[in-house]
Amino acid sequence: MNFHLLIDNLTNPALLFFALGILAVYFGSDLKIPTNSSKFISLYLLFAIGFKGGQELAHDSFSAEIAWSMIFGVGISLIIPIYTFFILKKKCSIVDAGAVAAAYGSVSAVTFVTATSFLEANHLALHGHMVAIMALMESPAIIMGLILITMYTKEEASSINKLSVFKHSFTNGSVMLILGSLVIGFVASTKHAEGIKPFTNDIFKGFLAIFLLDMGITSGKKLKEFFAFGWVPIVFAIVIPLINGSLIGAISGLVTDDVSNRFMFAVLAASASYIAVPAAFKISVPSANPGLFLPMALAITFPINITIGMPLYFAIVNAVVW
């Protein structure tokens, strides 16, 4: 790994604000971001990345590479839940194993947004179709997690409202906003897009820093209760994402030669959902324990990805050439 790249990432203001949030909780500070402000910033980040992706997509011509990339992305989100489920079911309940597997097969929009900032720092551009791929990868993992639960627990199978979950996995707020913004960015003229560029581009990193401060506060509050589950979830939340990201970063060269696309595939494979999956499982499998899979994704995997993971995946995609 390029340690200069690692140090540069660790001194990124956005990441340091995340650390500040954790420290604030540790020292008992009353620092917090108001709930309404936090929601607004979340919506803004999804809107901005979707709109910018749509603008990029408008300048791309649809190709076989993009089609194969979409298939590759959906394949990742279907395969990761399967093998992680069989690892987890040895150590926890079938329901919790399915929920965690779904979380790690699905993607984190916030990690994706943070990764775009990493690309910019390395003078690389995000291609618009990767935004669409990210949105496509949300739902298959949720559905696969539910299938695995129903296969191994007859009691849960009868209580899962499959239609409701299927609908929610495609219509939850984050997916709707980023896809909608992608479409709007795609159809908007360059002239109109320039009119809102100060909002979508210039203030993006500032809002990202404040959002990561809020994520740090949220993560810090969940860490203490999570440690009660023992060492297995902690090791899983650290090791599995790094394996997923490294492996996909290496083999993604079979689908695309573009470094930024390969890096984003690695980040998507390594990330874990802490928005869409908890919402879907709250509806479908309320017996799944959010106190397990939510801190794993948010308090462990997210900071691992933005500190160690991203420089590692970037080094791999640059080193492995097919």
C-alpha cells in the first residue's frame, strides 16, 4: 500500500470530523447535529451525487462495458450475502445472519459519497453510470437475505411480507432520491446545470464534513452496547469488507479498465448498508436485532473503509492490471 496515500486520507478534514464526533461521545460532550439538519444534509448529499452522476451519464454513450458493469454490480450484491450468511449462521441466529448478510451485500450511499471525494483528491472523475449501479445494488442483497432466512427458518417464512419488502427495497428514500436526481441530471441541459453548480459542487465537501461529524457521534453512541456481542462481529466487520473490497478491486479489471470505476466497485463491495437494510428488515423481519448489524455497518465497517480500505483498494486497482 502507498503509505503517503494512507496518511493523506487520514488527514482529510472530512475524516477528522468523523473522529471528532466519536471523541465528543467518549468525553461526554453535548455536541450534536439537530435531527432535521442531519436529514437535510443526508438528502443534499444524495441529491448532489445523483445529479452530478446524471450530468456525467449524459455525456457517456451506452456501451457493452456499461452493460457488463451493471451485471457485475448486481452479481456482487447477490453473491456476497450468500457466503457471508454461511459464515455467520455458525455464530448467530439464522435471522441475524440473514440481516447482517443483507447489510454487507447491499451498499452504503454515504461510503459511496465519501469515495467520490477520495477520487477527486486523486484527480479522478466519477462516471455517471456508477451512480446507477450503486442504486441497483441496494435491493438484490435485501431480497437474497430474505430468501436465505426463509430457506432455513420456516417460522419466519410465513411472517415475511415478501411483496412489501420487495416494494420497499426499490422505493426507500435513499434509492428514490439518488435515482431521481440521476434522471434529472441526465435530462437537464448544461446551461441549467451550471445555474445550480455552486449548490451541487462548491459546498459539497463542507456538507460532507458536517455529515461525517454526525456519523461519528452516532457511531460513538452505538459502540459500547455493540461490544457486548463479543469479538466475532467485530472481526467480521473489519475483515470481511477488506476482503470483499480487495477481491473485487482485483477482478473488476475483467469488466472495466477504468481505475475510478474499479475503485468504486471495490468500495461498493466493501461497504455495508445501515439505512436501506435496517428499514427493510424492520418491516419484514422485526426479530432481527438492529443492535447487531447496525453498529457493525456504521461503527466498525464505515470507519475501516474510509481510513484503511480506500487507500488499500486504490493501491490494488492500480497494481492489478489484466
